[in-house]
Amino acid sequence: MHEVGMVAELVDVAVARAAGRPVAVVRVRHATTFPEDVLRQAFDMLAAGGPLAAAQLLAEPFEVRLTCPCGFDGALAHDDVVGPGTAVCPSCSALRTIARQAELELLEVRLAS
Ligand SMILES: [Zn+2]
């Protein structure tokens, strides 16, 4: 699962920003193709025992959309995206190119005061 690797990178960056201080909130933006339960599970696992252990994870989802010549125009689900910049149209099953964008992005590391 590449999701866990992405969360691991995000946790590393957040830990570096915290520089040893306890963190209250970690705010992230994630594609709806990146399941929130996977995000939370991986975060809990990777944050355990570190400065993020007590941090609250705030996740802000955004839709990854596809407009296909077959007429489909809508949000994609996790299984529709088959690789970076590539998705399978849920309607006609054709391979389509989608805009490459970060599926997971760190927005804020708020320190405990
Ligand atoms: Zn289509």
C-alpha cells in the first residue's frame, strides 16, 4: 500500500517541524481517493511514541475529478485511480489521464501551548 509510505513521509516532515516539541494538531489535505480510515490508521501507527502521539489529526478531503468523453463527469473513488496521473473511467472503463496532484499534503503543524 503506497498510502502508508505517503503518511510516513508526512509524519517525518511534521516531526521535523515540531523539533522535539509536543504537537497538538496536525492538519492535512487528502484526496478522496486516499481513504480517510487508511490515513488515520497509518498516522496513529506511525505517530505512536513520538512528538505527534497526542496530536489530533484534522483531515480535509478534496475530490479528484474526471471528465471523460463518454460523458462521465464526476469524482473518482480509490479503486478508480490506478497510478500517478492515470485513472479508469467508472463509466466506460477506459484508461484516462488525470491531473497529477498530491494525494496527501501537510497543511499545518500546531504545537501544544
Ligand atoms: Zn468514460
